[in-house]
Amino acid sequence: MSLHFQHDVLVIGSGAAGLTLALTLPPNLRIAVLSKGDLANGSTYWAQGGVAAVLDDTDTVDSHVTDTLDAGAGLCREDAVRFTVEHSREAIEWLIEQGVPFTREERTLGEESGFQFHLTREGGHSHRRIIHAADATGAAIFNTLLEQARKRSNIELLEQRVAVDLITERRLGLKGERCLGAYVLDRARGEVDTFAARFIILATGGAAKVYLYTSNSDGACGDGIAMAWRAGCRVGNLEFNQFHPTCLYHPQAKNFLITEALRGEGAVLKLPNGERFMPRFDPRGELAPRDIVARAIDHEMKRLGIDCVYLDISHQPADFIRSHFPTVYERCMSFGIDITRQAIPVVPAAHYTCGGVVVDHQGRTDVPGLYAIGETTFTGLHGANRLASNSLLECFVYARSAAQDICNQLERVDMPPYLPAWDASQVTDSDEDVIIAHNWDELRRFMWDYVGIVRTNKRLQRAQHRVRLLLDEIDEFYSNYRVSRDLIELRNLALVAELIIRSAMQRHESRGLHYTLDYPDQLPEARDTILTPTNPAQSSDAC
């Protein structure tokens, strides 16, 4: 039997963005935070590098803004960049107040000495401005925020809950466009429950799982982007998918990212013969923006027919390596790679979705009552290529801004009326889940082959043809069988794949993360790719 829940605020996603928003809201509000797996399954927990912010006296807001604009290849929205950077210090101060154990170092300034926060530098940054907790910043932040959330009696943390679709006035045939809640699968019971709320927040992360090789966790399926699109929201710049240049290449190393901070501390990329190659591609070498480094690695791998390249930091003192990068050191050692003496085999992998649901500075979408924050959004901050460590910063700044906007509207928004329950009377249990597994594999493989680091018109056309066939198969399956996590994720991922392909086909140039052999030059005018639903679903049938 399905259940009905009511909260003031429903947060779909339990990472940095979702927890920050929940903790920033007043304690008198009833808040539900949903995680479709275990609470720590999202991308936040696995983030290694840190958070970019203007914290040092030698750094400036203008410098951070300039670095972000440069990395974004002319496509960042400067107002969004400045808004984010100007609020960076207060976001970090809030994290420190929550108790995040950022790494400190002893410094001597004139006659004064003491411990200050250690700042590192990453690719594309002109200053050391990355505050971190060793090389496990995401885990430190997540664990701290989760601990704080568990202390709050008004925050209900619900695991193994998979959002199926948003409930809007349009979907129910009512006048208006407001979002009223969501249908959510309880994986433990196998039932779809109804969650009603005054405000709904999508904090579901990106869609890197659309690619065969990714640094992301299994849940990065573009759920929020797909649900928002079906509800009537615009999406923007989905053709810009960032491939992290350095993921560990080992048959048993699933999704393990080698933090960019290694390159910030002097690690160099080498070919199998020991030759360093990045200076041939960019004068900044290993500290060039990620798209340049990823394309350089991809080029060398294809040119030489090799499976990987090598990242070498062994010239640094062993104690320095172990103390600054304990997570990387221990993980590599578990595979027999001693990074104090050996180079690390690495390959590029899909890492970050720079586009997403169109939102304003308060995280508001096109649908009233629906907010989106974090990687699932298009704010204009990242442009055609995300600057390293700006992603976590965006989570905190926009989550806090959205929380403030919600507070400003509390007196004007009532609890939604009782919402109809999910109707599963016309569906049956599936005995052919192999179809889901097959479609999942096919989708991710042709997205990697045809819509990856280097694209062509022909590749995109092939991908578009195949994804449309898959969507038809998936829709038919979804209409006839009970929903499961795998089916929900496949449905969302296929839709986001189609949106990525459509966006890529509309961009007739190479810019930032979108590189096509048919249009290798950059156009003089930078324009965003905005897609608008022409007929938002009245319902996502198969209820």
C-alpha cells in the first residue's frame, strides 16, 4: 500500500547542495531529504580536491572571476560568476562553523606564526585558493553536514527512496503550473509513495553515468534534469560534459579519480616511454584547463594506440605525498602501485555535467515552487568548461541563496491539497529485466563512442537515431511494468542522452568541452544552447 507524506520542504538528493539547503532553513520547518541509495552514495562524498574560494590576502574576487571566465571559453554568464565568487568566503565560513576539518598548515608571517588553512592550486587557477581536507574533502564535508542534519529533529533523512516524477498542477489537470510534490519509490517496500510539499528542491547531481567510463557514482543518472524537463523546465548547455583527465586505469579500480591537486603540487603526465607531452599542447602544461588536458591525453592514446598515460609525482618527497594525498596513496597501494616510486596509469573519464536545469541566482526553475541546486543545474557559472573546484562552491552558494528565497515566501505559500496516489493498477511485474540491462549498456557505449571527447556530425546523427529507438522501447516497458530503480534511472538517462545529443547538434563550433571535427573553429559570438519543452507531460503515464 502506498503512503502519503507532507512536508514544508522536500529535498530530492542528499549531497552537499541538498544538506546545505536543509541546514540553512529555519528549524521550525518540516524537511524531508531523500537519497535514492545510501546517504553517502552521491558525488559529494567522493570529491577529493576541495572548494575554490577567495580566502588569501594576495587573491581577489576579480582574479577568481577572470580565471572562471577564461576556463568557460567565453560562455560563462559573468553575473552568475561574480555572484558565486563574491559569496565564496561566507560559504566557507559557514562550513567552518559547521565543523568541517579543513587542512591547516603552520605559517610564519614576520614575527607572527600560527596555523592557517592550507590552500592548494589546481588547473586554470592563477592563485592558491583551493581549501581542502587532505585529499578527501568531499567526505569531510559530507560527514560534517550529515552529522549536523542528524541533530536537527525537523530534518527527516530517508534512504533508498527513488523519485519517479514531479507532481505539478498541470499534471493533475488543475489551473496553474506550480510543483506540488513528487512520486517516490520506496525500494524496501517496492511501493510508490506520494510526497506533498510547499517547496520542492532538486539536488540530484549530474548525468555522467550516461557515458561508459565515468568517475561518478552509480547514481549520477541525470534524474533531476529529466524530471524537470518532463515538468516543463528549460535546460541549458547540456552539450558540455567535462571529462576528468586523470582517472585511475586499473581493471579493479571502479570510478576512482586521481585528484587534480596532484598536478597542482607538481605531478606531470608522461607517455609509456617516460616522455612528458603536455607542453606540446599548452604552455600551462599539466595545469591547463581540464578540457585541454583531456583532449591531449585522448589524442596521444589514439595516436600511439595505448590504453593509458601516466601521472608521475614520484619526484616529490615520499612523506609529502603520503601526508597530502593519503587517499590516493592508499587506494593505489591497494592495487600494487606505490605512487612515491611509480607513475600512476590514468585515462580520461566523464566527470561533470556543466549544463542542466535553467535556474536563477535563487535556484528557481521555470516551474513555481520547484528549485534546483548543484550539478543538476545550469546557472551560467561554468560556461563551456568548469574551472576546477568551482562545483562544490556552487552547491553551497546556491543552496544558501535558495534557502533564503524560500524563507521569503513562507507566508505566501500554503501546503498543497491532498494529492492522488500513484496508480499501479494497470501494470505487472517484469520478467524481462534483461532488456533494461541491455539498453543500459547500449546507451552508455554509443554515448561514449559518438558523443564523447571528440565529436562529428555523423557520430551525433548515429547517436540520435539509436537513442530515439531506445526511448521508444523504454517508454513501452515503463507503461506496462512496475517501476524499479534500474528502470527509473534508465528512463531518465535515455532522456538526458537525447537532450545532450540535441544540444551538441545545435552547436556548430568547437568551444570548451564541445569539440567537433566538422566545426573545429570557435564562432566569434558565444551563445548558450537552451532547449524548451514544447509539450510538457500532463502526466508521466504508466502510473
